[in-house]
Amino acid sequence: LSANTLSPQVCPLLQLMIDHSLNNNTKANIVLVCIHGIVSCLGILENALIIWVVGFRLQRRTVTSVWVLNLAISDFLTTLTLPLFTYYLSSNHSWELGQPLCKIQASIFFLNMFVSAFLLAAISLDRCLLVAKPVWCHNYRSVIGAWKVCILGWLWAIINTFPYFLFRSVTQKNDKRKLCYHNFAMYVNSPDTLERHCRIRQEATAFSKTFLTFLIPLVVIAGSYIQIAVTLRRRRLANMFLKAFGSAFVLCWSPYHIFCIIEVIAEYRRDKSDFVQVGLPLATTFAFLNPVLNPILYAFSCPNFCIRIRQSLGAVFDGLVEEGGGILLVPGKTVGRNRGSSGKHFKVINIIFVNDYNLYLQHGAG
């Protein structure tokens, strides 16, 4: 083991990973590194743009803008660490950046996992309440309330991320490569209880993150949009939202969680170890796609997006978070209103009133 590892002991599962020698396919690895590089650049640019527009350019804060801003911050932090993982892949699957960055990269990845799952569930419930309880939302739904929910979500995510930060360690493998992974044998005093502690910690982290960041949010998202479909009797529109958000969520995170469960099984079924060693990095790549897809999906949830995409980026994201009596503008010769200090004229082509969310969906679907 390397000097960076805080305990001379390792769990049986980690020992399998130490003994495993990766037969690296150079061409496949180059493709994987290129994909990560592209995803990294896109994710950083997209989420930085959303943070700039929603966080600094909007004159009026809305509940939706609070959801989008917090989700973008979480995704932006994750995409900032993606180059570190890309460097790990390019270094022949060896972590050469030291233990501090190992802990930071892993912690931000899991922090985003918990925060994004929490926020996606909160957004789904918020939209469901707008449809099912419009009067209640008019009386009690507020920007301050949304911020309180987001702060609660961040605190909840930090608490759940702490074990991953605590047990993350750099371990040297038998083939001299360095592995940045959980060492659940840390802080175990007696060798007699090592295997039991390893099993409990491994299973607790694997199953808790699967339930808390995947299964429960997925049920909330699906249930919310089914309720929207039933309430509005507009199944085509509601199913479009359901398929977009639900499919992206499942596509990005299901491979990762499946391999986490298989990893637990591999401790008892050694024949599954090689499968996990190859599949888990690929599944992690799919998980990293989520911060890139989120800005695209939320932009496409904006009514009349195909028209707004031809406008300035500021107009696109203004429409994304607009909630009350928004005006859809396109460049034109007719003076509708001045936007900013540029003096550019716009022509009003549609007025969208969304005080009643039913009316919002009815007029925004076209």
C-alpha cells in the first residue's frame, strides 16, 4: 500500500481491486478520454452560462429560477472536477494527483448525486402542486420558501457525502497503478472485526445511495408527472415532460447504481470482480452526462423554445424561469419594449400568463 493510505488493512473487495490487473485497450481508452474531455467542456460552459444568466442577469427572482440556479451550481461543481477524472483515465487508469484531490473529486461527485436527486424531486413536486393546488401555491409558494428547501437539500447532501469523504483513499495496486477508492477498513481497530465492518459499510453506502439518490427520486418524478397528466387531461404534453426528465435520469444514473449493487455481490461472487472493474468506470461516465443534459432539458421545457432559441441567450433563459405574465419577444422593427441598454427593439408576438399553471401549459404547449 502507498503511504497515502491511512490504514494498513484493506477490505476483501478492495483487495480484489488491488490484485486486479487491467488489460487496457489503448484505442478504447483514447475514445473514453475524448468523450470525457468533450463532456467536461460542454458541462462547464452550459452550467456557467446558466449561473451567469439566472444568477446575475435576471432582474426578478422566481421560484423556478431558484431551482435552476441551485441545480446549475451543483452541476457546475461536478463538471469542474471532470478534468481530474479525465486525467486519471489518460494516465492509464492510475490516480497520480494525490489523496487531497482524490477526496475532493469524489466528494463533489457524491455531493452532486445527492443534491441533483433532491432538487429534481423538489422541482417535480413543485410543478405537480402548481397544477393540482394552484390556489395553495398562490398563497404559500414563495422564493424564500424555495431557498429554504434548497438549503435543506444542500445540508442533507453534505451529511450524506461525509462518509465518502472520510473513507476515500489512494491505494497502490500490485501493478504499481494508484487507485482512488473507498477503503472501508479505515478506522477499524481489531482485525477480527475487519470483515464485518467492511461488509456493513460497503452495503450501507451502496444501498443507501441507490435508494436515496435514484429509486425514491425516480418514484417522486414519475408520480408527479403522472398526476399532472391526470389533472390536466393533457397526457401528450405531460408524457413529454415525463419521458424527458425520467429518461435522462434513468439513462445517466441507472448503470452506475446497478454496478454499485453488483460490486457488493462481487465480494461474495469473485467471478463478478472483473466485470465490475471494467463496467464501473463506464457507468461513471454515464453519470457524468447528467450535469451536461440538465441544462438542455430545462431549456427545452421552456414554452415555445424553438422560437426563443433564435433569440439571444438571455431571452431563452428569461423564458425558462418566467412565471408571472411573461412576454415572449423576438427581434423586429415594431417597438414592443427596450431590452437592457442596447436600445434594440422587439415585437410582441405572444403573451403568456402563467399565474394559473393550467393556463400556462395550455398556451405554452404550442
